[in-house]
Amino acid sequence: MVSVKQKIWPSDLLSDEPELESNLHLEQIILLLTCLKWLWQDRNDFFAAGNMSIYYDLEKLRHRKFRGPDFFVVLNTERKDRNSWMVWEENYQYPNLIVEILSPKTARVDRGFKKILYQNTFKTQEYFWFDPKSLEFQGFKLTDGEYAKIEASLDGWFWSEELKLYLGLRERKLRYFTPDGVLVPNFEEETARQQREISVIQQRVELESQRAELESQRAELESQRAELESQRAQRFADQLRALGINPEEL
């Protein structure tokens, strides 16, 4: 007998998410994605995506039983390209962490319906929301089946136990910070930092080369000065001998 999944739905459903609310949403999602992928570039046990559909109810797909978080991370899974996240194709794994980017159109749903869905159905361990305009930022951790607010650090950051990173604001953007408080860069920022370091090293090498050249020139001048003094002394001695005077007796 052909199963419902085999009969109706393919194993690679395309994501079915609306366009993002603004360029702020797009920039923020890209930043979260690229920074995490840079930090975990040597890891192959996670999947991170933005504005991608999560299909979680196979039998009710026709009733749009799927959701597309703005950003989510699944741990202990294969790092590969996907068209969407279908839990029945992924060992029934749900995201470990979800971030929603608030907007006037979605804020009520993100704070209400989605929070309940992620808590009760997805059982996602950590849920954050962030408003790129007002900078409202809040984090929740699943505790005894319910979301409890995560205590903010002195910097106003929230610790993610799932990522082992802080999430906090820097220049009006939601960013990751290491346990030591170091900003996690993306590829572009890291490349720029490396280029600055290379430039500083090149300048230092050039200065050392110039310093060595000056020392060499100074040594050459000292050698020439000594040679001139020697020649002057020799001419003086010759003049004394021409007058019948032994310079060594002086």
C-alpha cells in the first residue's frame, strides 16, 4: 500500500515563505547565517537557515500546517543543502534555536501564536525575537515544558546554551559573542580584519627595512669618515717627513 507521504508529497518540498518585510530583515538574517557559518566552518553537524519553511504535520499540509521562522538552527544533523525542513525526513528533529525578526505585521503572531507553537509543538529549546527598528530583544529557554525568560547579562546579552554563544546588540544589529565577549565576525569582516593585519605587518616590515637601510647608510658614512680621517693623518705625516720631521717623535 502506498503511504500518504509517497502518494501526495515529494521528499523535497520547496519552501513556501512570503517575501521579507524589509531590507533590515534580510540584512539581519544574512548576518546571523554568515557569522555562524564562519564560526562553525569546520563543523558538519548542524543546519542553519533563514526564511525557510518547516513542514511539521504531513497529514495536514493542505491546511498549511507549516511555518517559516526567520532564522533557525538544528544541531546534530547533516550539514547539506535543503529546499525546506521536513521533520519526517529529518528523524523528526525540530530546531534547537529559533529567532524571529519582529515587524508591525508579524509581531503579534511572533509573540503569541508562534511562541506557543515553538514551545508546545516544536519544543524548541531556545526562542528569541528581535525588532530591528525599536531594538526590542528578548530570549526564552524551554524549562519544564514552558518558555521562561533568559536573564540578560550586564551587557544586555542573552546566553544561548544551544549555541554556546551570547546573542546581543552591536551597532543596532543582533550579533553573536563568544563566552569571552568577543564579537563573532562574518566572512567579510574577518577578511577585512585579516587585510588590516597584513597591512600593519607590511608597514612594520617596510619600516624595519627602512630602519635597516638607514643603519647601513650610517655605518657606510662612519666608514667613509674613518677613511677620510686616516687619509688626512697620512697626508699630514707625509708632509712632516718632507720637512725632515719624524711624525712618530712628535
